[in-house]
Amino acid sequence: MSLRSSQNSLFTMIVPRLNPRLSKKLQSVEILITDTHILKDILYQLPNMKLVQVTSAGVENLLPNISRSLPVPTYTIVRASCFGILMGEYVVAGIINFERGLYRYFELQKAKSWDDMISLNFRTLSDLRVSILGAGVIGEEIAKSLVQFGATVNGLARRARSSEEMRRSSFVKISPDLQTLLEDCHYLVNALPSTPSTVGLLNGDVLRQCKNSPVFINIGRGNIISEECLLNALKEKWISGAMLDVFEVEPLPLSSPLWSTPDVIVTPHMSGPSRPQEVVKSFMINFEKFLAGEPLLYTFSFDSGY
């Protein structure tokens, strides 16, 4: 596929699936924009590839296709960088939804019931402390969105940040200490990728450490907590509600209790959609750096899994 070199650059061709002719053509391609569900099947069929731009932030589905008998591909894979603002808006909307009880009013509307008592005790964002699991590019954008409304935001990361990094950050604190973040938040937002170290991170009784019974918002990956453990955390009031955009199994099975659990909002993995115009803008930033021989942004590491 190619790009028009105009201000409103868009794909001139979108190919939903590979065919033999296109697969052969890829042998000579040096730069590619593609979805991960296509890339995972052609990882080792790109002998001249230098740069691959994927259209998503999550790239964990590439990992099962890495051969143990072959070296990892030498070309650079970069993730799209356009999702942080979209996810930040989703999180802000979710918090306001819970604080004002908007989702409950929808049920009252269906029952034609006029009840203005639900939202009398709401908190504003400036009253709230939010812990974000994942303080990378997406987490930082979410924090920035929340801070604009006066929220206090702390983040989880594998390493603490320097004082200079914190001056540039919207987070008040970034720490590798999960327990501290769970103990001191009104909303808990997961923005972590799926890696061996994050799968099941909140399983068991981990959420028992939440002292304020926060609302859990999951926009990262569904396998950070099993459905069973999530339902138990709600039952035990370790968390007071959940807004879920990602799940262990997608689409969410019709048999899942989450569909009908009180104070749970289900959305179909739409908090950060891949829109062509934004993916192209993300690509062009790195393409210019690539031509100039500069370090690229949002690169994917096979070692870390993100």
C-alpha cells in the first residue's frame, strides 16, 4: 500500500488480506504499514524490510509467532502513537459517568422514572486520586487529560523516574510499588500491555489492598485479571464498580456474568480505535526521523514484549 504525499495523506489502497501476488511483492518492500494480525504471519517473509509501522498500540500477538530456532527479525517495528488522547477522553468520560450516576439515569429513563437523588453526593475530578497502571506514552496522555480537571494522578512503572522526568510529567508520583498505588486511589486505571509480567497481575486477593473501594477502569488488556477474580473483587467490595473495555475473551461471551453485574459498564474494545488518518500522522513523524537517521519513537522490543 502507498501514501499520498499531501497534507491529508491517507492510504491509496487498503488490503484486508494477503494474496500470493502481494506476498511476493513484499519480498522487496522496505517500509510497511500493517495490522499486527497480518504481520504475525509474515514476520520472517520480509527479507528487505527496514521499518514496519503497526496500526495498534498492543503488539503482543506477535510474540507467539517468534521462532525459537531463528533470530528475531532485525527490522524495526514501531507502534502507533495516536491512542493516548482518545483513551484519556474515555477515562474522563468514565469517571464522570460513575460520579454523576449517568448510567443509572439511563435505566431510570427506560422506566420513565424521574429521580434526581442519585447524583447529589458526587465528587468532581479535582476531589479524586487516580492510579494508572502503566506510565508510558498512553498512561502519560491519560494523566494529562485528568490533570486538566484537577485530579491527582499517580502511576505504576517498572522504574522510578528522575526528578527531571517528573518535572515534565503529569503524574505526581511514578513508582514500581503496586501496593502503594492500590491503597491510595478512588479510581484504578489499567493501561498496561500484555506481557508475561502483567498477565494475572491483579488476580487473587491483590485488590483487597484497595482502601477506598475504587472503580476499576480497564483499557489495557483483559488478562491482567481473570473474570472470576474481578467478579469476586466486586462481590467483596474491594472495588465499587468497573468500566471494562477489554476482556480475557473477546468478544465477551453472552454467558459472561459481567453483562448483568450491577455497577459494571461494558464497552467493545473501543477506547482507542485505530483511525487511518491518525495512524498515518503517527507514521509520518517516525518516517521523517527514519530518513534523518534519528532515533525512532514508540519502538517495539521483542525482549520486553511491548
